[in-house]
Amino acid sequence: MSTANHTGGFHHAHHFDSAEHQYESSKQGIWLFLVTEILMFGGLFVGYSIYHSLYPQVFHAGSKQLSVVLGAVNTVVLLFSSFTMALGINYVQRGLKKKAIIALAVTIACAAIFMVVKFFEYTHKFHVGTVPGKYAYTEELSASGEKVTKVGALLAEANKLSVAEREHKLHLDETEYEHLTLLERTKNWPLFFGFYFVMSGIHGLHVLAGAFLIFWVLLKVIKNQVGPEYFTPVEGVGLFWHVVDLIWIYLFPLLYLVG
Amino acid sequence: MAHEQHNYLNHQKGIWSWLTTLDHKRIGIMYFIAIMSFFFLGGVFALLVRAELFTPGKTLFSADVYNRMMTYHGAIMVFMVIVPGIPAIFGNFVLPIMIGAKDVAFPRLNLMSWYMLMIGAAITGSTLFLENVDTGWTFYTPYSSIKTGLGVIPMVLGVFIIGFSSILTGLNFIVTTHKLRAPGMTMNRIPLMVWALYSTAILQVLATPVLAITLLLLIAEKTLGVGIFDPQLGGDPVLFQHFFWFYSHPAVYIMILPAMGVISELVATYSRKIIFGYTAIAYSSLAIAGVSFLVWGHHMFVSGQSEFAGILFSFITMLVGVPTAIKLFNWIATMYKGSIRLDAPMLFAIGFMFLFTIGGLTGVYLASTGMDVHFHDTYFVVAHFHYVMVGGTLMALMGALIYWFPKVTGKIYSDLTGRISWVFIFSGFNVTFFPQFILGNMGMPRRYYDYLPTFTELNQMSTFGSWLIGTGFLVGLFGVIYALLKGKEAGNNPFGGKTLEWTIPSPPPHENFDKTPVLTGGPYEYR
């Protein structure tokens, strides 16, 4: 039972000796949880490295499709949000409530920016047909009875148009057109987008979860439920957020740059 | 409960106080009720599967129904009964008391783990009514990802959520063991049950995330067709097996290590002797946990992996035998010249050693690459892992139930009932599974609906044995109800145990200890 003891503003459950004891235990619990997160993504990294070594050309052609600029912007956004998260924890520990609120709010805003950028990246991928696995193939069969990919259909349409018309009508500029042509010639390329969507998708879910958790501790800061004497939830959420950033720092080069 | 003493059972009243309780002892009881219900369901499926195999061809059901019953039997028993079984029920109840703590480190997380198990079980169970799953509990691709129906998705999602429950319980136990030990309770003085649960918790935390991602990938494969397991798109179905067994082999030790912890307690208590080789038993748990991560490849000797990988996995697999044998020989050394009392829990402990030894030794056959080609996916394998998992874990579970029953409820479990139950389970178990070694050697494949007429007698013997086991567990259940209604008052320490839980009243008070205990010696100081 959580018959919490309140002595001098301290806040610890009955089965701990002191607030510090409780803090240390909570921190160990959070670190263990983060280990499980890393291991879960570890499975994906293992899968990625196996298939990357089997089909380097697939990953090369696939990663050419991703926008390094957008990926880099998101990396910077997340790194900055890690900084503001750390600031937020520091402000809470020092009892600077207003500054803490601003720092945490900026962190949430960064998470939102990250997700908006991801939204544009995803929708563009859907538009040009670089989607995972079976959805890369259209239902219609070509005259010879073969399966046609969505990219193939798009390129066939693009070939009938002039460069200017192509850019206006299909939103394909010259480099993108070249990259798609490269992709089309690469066997099994939907596999890359399988990894891209699963890895960045699960990471995106973690960003959302992190944003909600930061919002939760932000409310705690506003309601004065955390402060210099008790800041375990803020620090725990902060650690989670750093791990979410860390995973992206691995995903960005793997997906966007390695090709 | 004479003269209305204050304890955890009457601390609060009403069903709501149970469903929102943060007391590790009450959560342990809630796990007991839930897991025993799953066990009943899984057991009924087992009896039906065996009944179908009474004669070759169709006996009772169509092949389709048989495949589904076999799948549910496996999935329920593995994910909802044997994996959570001992740690969630008895670990929750005794671990904090054994180390002198008032509760686990995170009581709310503990309650959440229980709800996770319930939600996961509900989603998995819902497939019984929505769309039956016929993949077998291993969900092997490409059958699960491409061929069979969509029921696999909720089934796998349920298992994913149950995995969360397992991770959170493990995490809770690790922090509890690290941070909440009473003064004087050094790591080398914690009871062996705690060592076993601690090693199990490490496995739960480190292995389960890999299962989680594997199941998520299977869902992604089925909904998006991501291609990671689909050869048409360049993927590889064998990767699923690697990922799956990277979890599921350590999971075998998640099932068996807590059982070994129980056996250590039982052997010490019922031999009235200081345990032989405390350190060896304690660290062999960690050794088993460590080695278990390196052996998953023995499930795939015939999957086309390289010969070198086969040899390596074969060697490391046999290595697991070393720490296991250390435990077994230490138990026997403990019993040597002890004042052994053959009470029901001790009978279950001896039954464990007997059956687990057979299971372990047949494991060496399967670890030999050459032999495995002959035995692979035959009934030999079925017999082997039932000897290990059922003969091991369920024997220990019954032993633990009778041993800690007085502590949990304040009533004595009738020893006679326990012994009758043991006779049925132990003999029935051997009648059921020993013929399967022979069937496997003769070449009967596992999982099959039909078999050659030559195998009929042995199959009938096996089915007959399953009825004996069923009877044994029913007797066990009767014992629980009888003890609750008419059991004798237990007193603090009916069996003369030396660990901390026997120093407090039964049932224990709400906060376990009125005064935090201070330890000055090890856990098993008999003589």
C-alpha cells in the first residue's frame, strides 16, 4: 500500500527507509527499463545489419530515396530537445518553476516538430509509392502478366511527360526521378522500406509516448508536485527521452546516410 | 484466523480492495487464481489433444480443430502458465518477505503487471471466439505470416502484452533484491529461492524485449507485408526462428530456474540440514541464465545453418548441463545423512529431481547434432520438453503450493491429499510421456493429427496417462478447497523452515514485519 510518509515535504512510500533510498531504487528501475528498450530496438538493428550485408544495393538505392535534409533537421531538433529536457530537470531540481515550465514546453514543441517533419516525409513516400513490402506492388498486372510496382507505374507515367510537366504534375524533380529509376532497377527494394517504416515508425511511437510523458511531468511541475526535494518522475522521463534521442542518432545514419 | 489477528487478508475488505491492492501478497494470490484458471483451460486442451490421438485417424475432431487445440494448449501453457507461474505467484508472495522487505520496490508497477497479464490473456483468448489460430505456439513464418488467417494478429498482440507483464515483474524483482534487503542480509545470505528468482528476473528483462520486437515484426509482416520474413521480397523466414528462439530458449530457464529455487528450499527444510554448497547453487543459477542466451541455435540444427554453427551450438548447449548438475548434486549432498521427512512437498521435490534428470539427459541427445537429425520434430522432443517443463516446473509448483500454503492462508494443506495427488501426477506423468520417447525414436512426428497404426498402443498408453495427470491435479485442487474450509490452524512455522517468512505470523500482517529484521547469519542454519 502506498501510505506515503510526508515528513518535511519529503515524499516516500512506506517500504523505503528514506526519500533518497526510494530515489535510488526508482532510478535503477528506470535504467533497467531503458535496457529493455535498447534490446528491443537491438532486434531491429540485427535484422537491418543482416539484410544490409546481404543486399547492399537494396539499401543503397532505398536510402537515396530519403531526404537527408529532413533527417538532419530532425536530428538537430531532437538533440536540441535533449538539451532543453536536461535544462528542465536542472531547473526543477533548483526550484526554478517558471524556467522549468518553459524548458519542458520547448521539449514538447520539439517532439511536435519532429512528428510534423515525419508526417511530411511519410506522406511523400506514400505519394511516390516507396512503401513497404506488398503495398509497393499495384494490383494490376502489366501486359506480360508481371506484377508492377507503384514506383514502376509512376515512372511509366513520368516518361510520357516533359521535365517541367513532370515536376508540376507528379511533384518529381530531376534527382528524385533519377533515384526512383535507380530504385526500380533494384530487385527487392521494398525490403528497405520495410525496415525504414518499422524502425522509424516504432521510434515515432516512442517520440509520441515521450511527449505525453513530458506533458505529464509538466503538469506535475505546474501543480507543484515536484520540486527540489522530489524530482524522480522528471528525471525518469528525462532519461527515457534521452534514450529516444539516442536511438534516433543511430537510426539517422543507418537509414539516411549509409546508402 | 483465531482471535481476529490483524493480517493482510482482513486488512481491507471487499472485492474492490483486492482489485486495487498494492500489497505484494494479495497480488500473489490474484496471480494464483488467474494462472490456475489458465492452467485449467490449458489442461483441458491437453486432455482433448491426447483424446484425439487415442486412435489413428479421426477420433473426435477434425484435423483443423486438432491443430487449433494444440496451438492453444501450447500458447496458454507457455505464455500464461509456466513462464509467469512460480515467479508471479510465489515470487510475489515470498520474495519480499524472504529478504526482510515490506513490499516489492514498485507496488503499483506490480499491480500493473497483473493487469497486463489479464489484458494480454483476454486478447489472446478472444481469438478463440473470433478466429481460431492454428500455427502452433511458435508462430513460425511463413505459415503464420502469409498462409493462415488474421487471428494470428490478436493472438500475437496478446502475447506481446503478456511479455510486458513479464518484463515489469522481472524489473521489480531485480530492484527489490538490490535495494530492499534487510540490514545484514548480504547477497550471500539471501535464500536460494531469491537467488533463483533474481536470475530469472535478469532473463526476463534481457530476453523478453527480443520476443517483443519479433512479435511486432510478425504483426507488421501480416498487416503491411514489410517483407522481412518473406522470401518473395528478399526476406528470410528462418530469421524469425533465430529471433524467436533467442527469447524462447532463455524462456525455458525462466520456467525452470524458479522451480530450482523452490526445490532448494524444500530440500533444505525437509532434510533438516544446512544446504550443501550454497554458493555453488546460487551462482549456478546465474551461470544457467548466462549460458542460456548462447544456445538458441540448437533449435535450428536442421534449418540449413552452417556445420560450424551447429557444432558450436551443440557444445554450448551441453555446457548448460554443468551448472544444472552442480545444483542436482548439491541437493543430493544436502539430503545425504539428513533427517529426511517424506512429506508431500518433499515428494514433489524428489519427483522434480527424477523427472528433470530424465528431461536433462534426453536434452543431451537432442544437443548432439547427429542424433538431433534423427529425433528432430518427433515425439522424442515432445517427451523431452514435457519432462523438463512439466516434470520440472509443475512438480515444483505443486511442492511450493503445499509448502507455502500455511504461510499464505494460515491453514495446513492436508499432507495425505498432497501425497495422493503426487502419486497420480508422478505416475501419470511417466505413463504419458515415457512412451513418447519410444514413439519419437520409432519416427512418429510431433504435432501430427494422424499416425501409423503401429503407434496405436503407445499412444493409447500415453492418453491413459494424461487422465492420471488430470486426476492428480483435480485431487490437488480438492486439497486447496478442503484446506481452506477445514484446514488446521498452521502456526508460524509448521515445517521448521529457517528462512525469514517462517518468523512472522501466518497469514502475515499487512506490512510483513512489525520490526525490520536484522540478519546475523545465512538462511539455512540447521546443523
